[in-house]
Amino acid sequence: MVARRAASSFLSRRGLLLPRPPADSLLRADSARRSLPGAVYRFSTAPAATADEEPIKPPVEVKYTQLLINGNFVDAASGRTFPTVDPRTGEVIARVAEGDAEDIDRAVAAARRAFDEGPWPRMTAYERCRVLLRFADLMERHNDEIAALESWDGGKPLEQSAGGEVPMAARCMRYYAGWADKIHGMVVPADGPHHVQVLREPIGVAGQIIPWNFPLLMFAWKVGPALACGNAVVLKTAEQTPLSALYVASLLHEAGLPDGVLNVVPGFGPTAGAALCSHMGVDKLAFTGSTGTGKIILELAARSNLKPVTLELGGKSPFIVMDDADVDQAVELAHRALFFNQGQCCCAGSRTFVHESVYDEFVEKSKARAQRRVVGDPFKKGVEQGPQIDGQQFKKILGYVKSGVDSGATLVTGGERVGSRGFYIQPTVFADVEDEMKIAQEEIFGPIQSILKFREVGEVVRRANATQYGLAAGVFTRSLDTANAVARALRVGTVWVNCYDVFDAAIPFGGYKMSGVGREKGAYSLGNYLQTKAVVAPLRDPAWL
Amino acid sequence: MAMAAANGAKGFEVPELDIKFTKLFINGQFVDAASGKTFETRDPRTGEVIAKIAEGDKADIDLAVKAAREAFDNGPWPRMPGCARARIMHRFADLVDQHVEELAALDTVDAGKLFLMGKMMDIPGGANLLRYYAGAADKIHGETLKMARPLHGYTLKEPVGVVGHIVPWNYPTTMFFFKVSPALAAGCTMVVKPAEQTPLSALFYAHLAKEAGIPDGVLNVVPGFGPTAGAAMASHMDVDKISFTGSTEVGRLVMQAAAMSNLKPVSLELGGKSPVIVFDDADVDMAVNLVNMATYMNKGEICVAGTRIYVQEGIYDAFVKKSVELAKKSVVGDPFNPNVHQGPQVDKDQYEKVLKYIDVGKSEGATLLTGGKPCSDKGYYIEPTIFTNVTDDMAIAQEEIFGPVMALMKFKTVEEVIQKANSTRYGLAAGVVTKNIDTMNTVSRSVRSGVVWVNCYFAFDPDAPFGGCKMSGFGKDMGTDALEKYLHTKTVVTPLYNTPWL
């Protein structure tokens, strides 16, 4: 079991995405801190962590713990279950039905029927649109319950789940609802007397594997476009975070989704995940997680039926601060770019490159900001950082801290666990980090900021690109020419200029290089879930060509 | 044809109507006209006055444009993200759905439209259009460009500004949302002038828009007459765009006024004389039904009405016989009666105009096979009418009648019928009935019209652009094309230095 968990976390570990905090979130957090002095832990001033206080009881009941197949919640064929754990304590929240190959078979068969014979691809796009809009309304109505499940299962601050992620998921569904009736093929000019039309058809049964860092948002990013295009879906949730997807999937059925169109199978990567990827009845795969697992998925797709694959993988994204940047703003955004969601973001700005002329000031202010970061029970108001997702990640991250120290980086602040229970880690800042150090090369996926120094633009672009990853980057400068030049020169899927983690539904997201294949969100994601069919017929006596 | 008893008949209910909104809607308030004047809107079932409506004129258009200008230049509407406009538009759509009975009844008493069709089609269709464009509001994309020099170029799709919409009386609800929905999605503000015959539902929609949260000044509704309120809008220096649906004659005046004032861009949906071409290989019964609908839908008061029916000689006689039988079965009467197929023409002018065309047809030598007469001594009811032996040069084959009058013509070959179909100054719509793929492809490319319906008719859809060519106008309503009318493209260019690629 231990070995299996280790391997499975390899298959469905990582995620991405950071919602843009609501415009006033910073203000709200500040005022919360002012009004609740000492109620939450700030690691530099209150080392007796309140993380060891009795955890707050989450204001939600766990209703759904079974597989959702063909519109019904059912036990796994094997009868087995696995525990999903509260990262605040390491204690079991609930036991969840454990999907395996046989369950994937059942789910794919249901999706196949729903697609091949069912009403979903056959109803009008407008009707599909209305179902997705109703679903978004239901998500809003159940905002607080969904957010509580998400925070309980994933350890993320409730304010972030309730104020950011659930509304963003609803927003994503509305966005794709609006696309459903605007999916256009082209009518194509021919070289001779032929009438040529392009039909954009749903691709069929989509297999989707989502990570644990943003379970609900990843659900929306994947399920939204797939359903808007008229497909059926089998979704495998991460074993760490199965709860929110099961809950919202039930709402989607309440909104009118026909049975079998969306099947949700919690389970582990090497078993359920691998079965889905190898399945001959699955027409398309979309995966968000680690680069290592992405490779396995692509290989399984190649070995089975050559299903096309979309991959959103790891990153080691540079956050570049030029000498003309507003340092205070850059410090704050670099801090958020890294520490948001406990550092568990695939696009985390995990290499902070700072121009030498502002380097010392930047490090000092980053240290101060990290020390102000409020770590504690994610259900407590004003908390910015909860526990890491699980013991394995927790240990891995602390290993990277040791590696940073051993390789000669300067540990400016942090570096320890917080409290004695659960998976809390201090906000940690390293300065004097060099490119070849492991902490500058590998994805840590935790609250560890690495600050590097650079002298000029050409140099920082070269160093920023010297990685196997290419997911995202931040550039901080007041110079228009620098912004334009650097934005084009960075080999990454997203460049945020004087901002970071802006994740509107319409903005395409995805990676260059080993950060992935394809794009999600925006109009670009529709193409992941559509086939393109050219229909050609001769024209007799055409009036024009 | 059967004439169902007019108003007050047994067997169906006429809903109690309380006319709530009769004033101009400017800057979020219902107000009297500056002149204090009102005009009467009448019930075409009886010719009686339903309500007195504030009569907008130049001074009121000035106030409405000022409000729209302020709402555009300084207000929140164009400044909120598309998804926020979408949320408000969705609420607006939900409110329209909630008031479907009342709104359908308003269009029925105001325009003589079938109440059941209003409830099933017009009003929900309006809500659907709002939802369609709500879904488009966050999908207005500019492009980054491929420049020939080291330049970074991109386009911004900006809302065009203050839009003037002039809406006709035949589909008061549908036309209102044809115009208003994409303009709202684009972030424009607007002044709507509904037709003087049918101001009631537009004012109700203004009320619902406010309730839904559309900010004051974004949507203004000024009922009034063309030569006064309409002309003031078309020539207003602060209106950035005019969208008009109506007659070709008035379309010309609108464009002229735009040209003589600030050169505002204009889109025009004008008249039509749309051919329906029935080939020998068609299923005759299906074709007869299709043509009947194409001609008589909404009492023939529809710009895309199939009014020139070309039938291939092999099935011509059978087609004529069955068309007459079907027209005679049509039930004309009170549009609130669910068994009625055809209500009254919209007003006395139109009623008299249609009857005049019937006389012209007879005097020009066409054969009147059925209909041709009024069918009630009260209200504006006209029998479904069929002419045969119509030649292409007759007035009833050339001019838009806008009434329940079908002109049947015979043809021999594809080439001939294409030439005949195109021998009109109009180019709005066309119908083709055939089972042959080559015929369908050839005809659909050859007919000069904005839409071709093959083995169907009136196949309107929110995603399908609609609008004419030739003197039927230009610019499209519906579909993503309609958004373009309310956007203008701004190109932004800046030099690039040290770029790794171009």
C-alpha cells in the first residue's frame, strides 16, 4: 500500500493554477489580521504554533464517497476503499471507494453509451448551455459547502476556496456554457468546383485526470470545455482530494446532465489512471500533474489507441524583477507567486530573479513579507497558508530545504515545520541561489522561495530559459521595450507582465517544453475536445468560387 | 378559409391587460415627452385605442442620447468585464422568461400577432438571444498581428459607443433583442426607437432591463414617429452607429441622414421579395406546407416572407391545387384564440395597402385563385390570398406587399429560375425545395440573397447571421457577425527591439 501510494502520487500529484485573489483580498486579509491579533500564527513571532490547537470542525458533511458511474453513486467493483486524509492532522476524513480497472471499464462503457446513443451530443448546444449555466448557479448556491470540502481535503485556506476557487470554477463553467452554441467550423475555399465545409464534432469519450492542488478548478477547466463540446467524460480525481469533484458532479446531475455523460472515479494512478489511459474506448486524454507521470500517460496513449493527449505538467517558472520595477509591488507579487496555495502551484514563481541593483532591498523585504505570512488552520479567518497536502510532500519539501542549505544558498528565513501535527511548513526564503543548485532546478511544490541575482536582460532571459520547463514567467519592469522583448524571448506558455497568476477563463494556459502539450481555458481548449471533419462535394455550375 | 369569431368569442380567454408602461424610458426613468405630447397605439383586432404613449421627438432623443453618451463615456457598462455584463444579461433573460404571458399579450394587442406563437417563440426567443450574446460578451477577441517589420501589432475590438436602434412593428420583441442583445454584449449604450404601432413591449423590456441591473442610461427607449424621433436619431452628431430594420424606402432616409450628419456607420435590414423555388423532385405535400408557412407566417408581415413562389412545371398543377386547399383551411381570427392561424394586419394603413395590391394584381391580369377579401367588418383581417399566372414584371411580383398574398409562378429549368429569382432589387432570403444535392449547391450559391433555406424556411437561429444584400440592406443581425456591428477595430503598434522572432 505504501509503495502504491508513492507511485500513485507520482501519477496524479501536481496541479497548476492560482486564482487571482479577489481585488480586495489583500485588504481583507490585513484587516482580519488586525482584528484578530494572535489568533493565527506568524512563524517569526509566535513559534508556539497555533497549528497545534484543536482543528476547527469543518462546516460540512461528507455526503459522497462512492464512484459516480452512469448517474449513480456505487461501490468499487472490488469493494475496496481508501482513506482521504485531513492535512491539518493526518487523520482520516472519510473512506472513499477505490476505483480500479474494472470500474474504469464500467465508467467508460457508460460514457460510451451516453455518447454513442444518449441525448447529450444530440441535444441542441443551447440546451447543453442551459445545463452548464444551471450547474454554475448551483455551485454558487452551494459555494460554502464546496469550499469547505475543498479546504478540508486539500488544506487550503477557506477564504481562498470560498472567495476564489469556487467562484472561479463557476465562472469557468459559464464561460464554456457560452461557447457551446458558438463552435464554428469554416467553409473553406477550394481550388476547383468543390463545396468544402468543416464540421467541428465532439471527439467522443474524454478521459480526464486531475491533480490535488486545485481539485475543483481543474475539474472546471477539464469538464467545462469537454461538456460544452458535447462529449462524455470519465474523470479520475487525485487520491488525496476526491471529495469536491464527487459533490459538484452530483450538482451537475441536478442541473440536468444526462446519466453517463460525466463519470467520476476516484482512485490511484497506476491502477485507475493507467486503465483510463490505456483504454481502447477512450478517445481523448487530458492530464494535469507531474512531468514524469505525463510521460507515462503519453506512452500509454501511444501504446493503446493513439488517443490525443493534452498535458499540463510541472514548472520552474522565473519571476524576473528588473532594476526599474516598483520593488514593493514586485516583492508582494513575487511572494504571492510562490507562496500561494502553500507553494503547490505548477506555475509557482519558484525562481525569483532580481536585478543586482535592487537585490539586497528585495531580499530584505521578501524576508519581512515571508515572516508576516500567516500560517495556521485553513478554516481560521485571516490565515494565508495551511498545511502541505500530505506527509510525502511535506518530507520532500523539507528535503529540499536541507539541499538548499547544503548547496550553499543562504537561508534567509523559515526552513522548519510548524507545530508538531499535520503538514505545516514555515514560509522559507533562500537568497544567493545559483542556477545549478537543485532548489533552482527542480520543482519543489512547497513554500520555498529562491532568490537569484542577475545583471542584465540578455543574461536573465538566457538563464530563465535554461530549464526543461516552460510553463509561465513574470516580468516586472516599467519599460515597454523590455517588457515586449522579454515577453517574446521567454519560452513559456504564459508571461505575466507586472502581475502574476491572472487566471481568467478566457486566457489560454499551458506549457512549452516539458511543461506540457496543448492549452487549456479560453477558446483554445475547445479544440482539445473536437474533431475536425472536412466535407467535400462537387459543385455543378457554381456562380462563383 | 374559416373566420373565427373576433374578440369576445367563446372557447378561449383574452388575458386582462394592465398597460403599465407608456412613457419614454430615459436614463433609467419613465418620463413624459418634453412636449407633453402623446400618441395612440391601437389594437388591430378592433382598431380601438389601447393606450396613449408619450411621443418622443427631437428634444427627447437629445436627452436620451445625452444619457447614453454619459453612460458610455463615464459609466460602468463599457468598463465592466464582459463576464459581468453577461451576468446582468442572464438576469435580464430570466426576467423576460418570467413575464412571458404578459409580454406575449402586449405584442398580440399591439401587433395582432398570435398569442400562442408569442408565448412559444417570440418571447422565449428574445430571452434566448440575450443568453446567446451574454455568452459572447466575454469572447470578443482582438488579434495579435504578423507584422512585416520589427513591430508588435495587435487589434482591440472596442465598443462603438452610443447606438441608435430603430425597430419595426412586425416582430416587436424579436427585433428588439436582435438589436439590443449584441450591442449590450459589446459594451455599447443605446437608444431604441420602437415603431409607433408597437411601443408596448419595448417599454416593458426597458423596465426589466433596469430590474436586471443594467445601469441607467445604457438602454433608453423612446417611442415616436420616424420623421421626428427617428430622423433626430439618424442625424444626431453624438450617435456613433445606427441599426435600422424596416422598409427600403426609410432605410435610404436613415443612411442619408447618417451621411449628412457625422457619417455614422449604418446597418440596414430592409425589405424583401424572397423567392421560394420548388423543384420537380420535391415532396409536393411538404413543399406546399413549407410555402404556406413561408408566405402566411405572421400574416405575411415579415421581411423574409416567401412571396415569389417558383414551382417547376412537372408538379406545378398539383402544387397549385394543394396550396389553394391549404390556404382555405387557414383560420383567420382573434390572435388570442389558440386555434387561429392568422390574426389581423397591424394597422389600417397596412390593411389598406395589402387590399390595394390585391386589386393591382387582379387588374394586371393575374388570376386570383382564393382569398383576396377582408374577412371581418371590424379589425384588419384579410383572407389568405393566392395569385397564379403571375409574370415577373407585375407589381405583385416586384414589390413588397407585407401581407398574406402568395404569387405562384411556373418555371422549367434551373438556369431559368435562378435568373428569375435574381431579377429583383431585393436580396434578403430564398427558399429551395429539392432532394438533389447538385441542385441545392448550385442554387444556393447562385441566388443573390443573405440567407438560403433549403428544405426549410424561417430557420432563424441565434448563431446564424441574418441580413440582406442588394436593396435588402447590409450588415448582419444574430450570430457572432452581429457583434461586429457594435465594435470597431483599433490597431495598436509599437516597435520591437532585440526580438528573437517576428
